[in-house]
Amino acid sequence: MKKLVGAVFAVLFLLPVCANATPIDVNIYSNATISSGEYGTVNIYDTPPDQTTVTMTNGQIEYCNIFDTSVLNFSGGNVLVFSLYDTSNIFANATTSPGFDLYNDSIAYLHSLGNFINVRIYDNAKIHIYGTSLQLLIPEGTSGAVKGYWENGQSFTIALRNTGDFNPLTQVVLHEIPEPSTIFIFGLLSLFIRKRGN
């Protein structure tokens, strides 16, 4: 009985300590998948001449820094801020709302995220946004915003939080994705034209 009470006491004592454990920091130098876990800072680097590609499907990261020519495919999980450097890339198709800091010649390709995103773009970095009814809004005295609907139909606003040499007309690239009904109509028209030609 004493052993059982001691074991229960040890578990109850250690449980709060483990629950408040500090997230770990990780450096990644080769292809990897993040599918679970809690991380403080994750740094992704190439190991020349090889490019590093990381896929994130789940898990939590406070700060994710992407360097060199590394690529991150982000399809799930939670990240507070992505920071891209050098010529790194991120392809985002998830449902969360991370922040983005883009430096040097990095590029972010956003296909689907949450409904409100903060983005800062520096140097020659670019952001490509895919969706429908896209609008680049540049009110005087602000860096602007992009509004529209992601490919999955969810509305969004991206706040462009820049100062200095940022040029939204060259650094923000909008890609209008045809709606399924539009594609269907074009398909019917092409069939009609083919039949008339025969």
C-alpha cells in the first residue's frame, strides 16, 4: 500500500511539472515532417548542395525560421510567426492564421489560411495569394491590405504591415482562381465548339 501511495504521489507531483514544460527548439538540416509536438523555435536550413523540404501537418511552433533555399509545405498545425530569409519558400494551405515576416528574396505562396493574417514584407520578398474576388487595398498613409476568398471559399483579410521601401504593386501578386462553375461553363463551351467543328 505504501508503494502505491508513493507512486500516486510521484505522478501527481510530476504531472504539473511536465504539463508546463518549455517547448523545445529544433534545427532541421534535411527533409523532415512535423506531425506533432510543441516547439519554441524551429530553424530550417539547407545542407548544400541539398535543398531541405519540410512538411508540417500538425503540431505547434512559436517561431519558424526558414533559411537558404529551404521549402516548407504547411498544411496543418499552429504557428505564431513564420520568418523567411534568403530565397526560401513556403506553400501554405491550412486553416490557421499565422503571421509572416518575409526578408531578402523569399516567397510565400498562400492558397488557404485563416481569416486574418498579418504580413510584413522587406527587401525583394514577394507574397503570392490565390483565391477569388481578390482586392489589393492601399489607403493613403498605410501599407494596405488584401481581401478576398481563399480557394476553399472562406473570406480573409491580409494586413500588410510595412514601412519603408515596400511596394505592394510589385511585391504582392494576386492569382484569381476560377470558381468551379466557371470551369464547368468553359468546359461546356469547348464541347459545343468541338461539336460544331465536326
